[in-house]
Amino acid sequence: MSCERFREQIPECLAGRLESDAREKLIAHLELCSTCRGDMADIGAVWRGLESIPVPEPDPSMHSRFMEVLEAYQAGMELGRTRAGAAPVKRSFWTFGWWPAKAAWQTALAVLLVVAGGFGSRYLARPRTTEPEIAQLQAQVENLRQTVALSMLQDQSSSSRIRGVTYASQIAQPDKQIDQALLFTLNHDANVNVRLRALDALENLAIRPDIQRALVDALPLQDSPLVEAAIIDVLAEVSDKSALPVMRQIMQDPKADLAVRQRAAAAAQKIEVSK
């Protein structure tokens, strides 16, 4: 497959929509092609910038309209089953097709749905004076999300570990256990794509000095030029001056990937200018 075809797949890969086989082939190609690797880093920087754009709040009237449509749909389905003599409903994605196959994930997701349902019902049914109860329910949901994330990060399936990273990135106030799990994934996961996703999650925490130091320490541990370039971009974005010695070491290392050395040089210059 040509480089042009691989470059066309980069946006789909960053969006998480690329099939696993195609994604693995793309990652393998990026490991060997410095030109495509540079394109990946450039597109990734733009992609992360797009993710920082705030999502507009939905129209408050959407909830009432949705409930009206849902009630009409349920009434229609009930009427149809009555006329058809209670014929069995065909299994589809909107019934149970999305339900995970593993019992552990089934239990975790069921508890998460129960807690989320309790939060939603209390929020909609009670006046806004119950803010302490809402905060307590939010904390329960956060704790459950963290438990699911930590469990998924230890799964043998790379797709499950990616979902675990996604869960971890959605935690509003991650604790040290989540930080350490994400850093361990970044440094030791066998799948490059999982490591890149972990770095995306850590980038949201990179304003913290302890995370910046951890990313500086993680840089020499990487065996993938793609991950090295991505870490360099994050450190350059936060202008972490403690990363300069590592950047210069990479720049002077003849064994380092050429694209990574060039990336380190550009990042060092950007950090020095920011002094």
C-alpha cells in the first residue's frame, strides 16, 4: 500500500474509527516511514486542538421532545405487539446487541447504569436544593467509572484497554491510581495505539508539574518513534523546561530516528523561546 493511502487513513485512526487490522498495518508503516510519521504528528497536533474546542450545550427543550418521541414510539410498539399476537421482538443493537459479552463488564455496566439512572431520576424529580445528594451520586459514578477503567486497562484485548483509557480520560478528578495506570500503559503496553491513547489522556493532565516530570522520564523509555514524537509535542506544548536536557540528548543521538531528532530540535527551540 502506498504512503498516500496510509496518510488517508490517519484521520480515521485518530478518530478511533479505523478497523483493528487496518490500524495495526498503519502503525507498522508509521514505524518504518519517517515522512508519514511526521504527517501523523502534525495531524495529531491539529486533532488535539480540535478536541479542546468546547462542545455546545444542548437545547433544554430537547429532553422534553425526546421523551415525547420515546413515549410515542413505546406506545406504537406496544400496539403493534398487541395486534400481532405478542410476536417476539427481533434482537438488534438497540435492544441488547450493544451489551458486552464478558460477565465482568456486564456487571460493571449494569451497576453503572443503575447509579446513572438513580442520579438522573433524582436530578429530574427533585428541586435543585438537593445539591449535596447530587454531588454524592456524581462521586459514586466517578468511583465506578474509575473501577471499570482500571479493570479494562488490565484486559488482554487491546480494544478493551483502549476503552479503559477512554473511561479514565472521562474522570473529572483522577487520583494517583489512575495517573499511575495511564503512565504504566504509556511506558509498557505492547500496542502502540494503546500507548498513544494513554498519552492523549495524560495530555489533559499535563498542566500538572508531576505529570510533566513523568512524561520527561517516560521519553527515554519509548521504543516507538511515533510515541516519542507525540510525547515531545506534548512537552513542547506545555513548555516544560525540565525536558530540555532530554531533548538535546535525543538531538545528539545518531541512533535516534531522524524525524524524532528533528521534532526534538523544534521542541527545544520552542521551549527556549518561551523562557
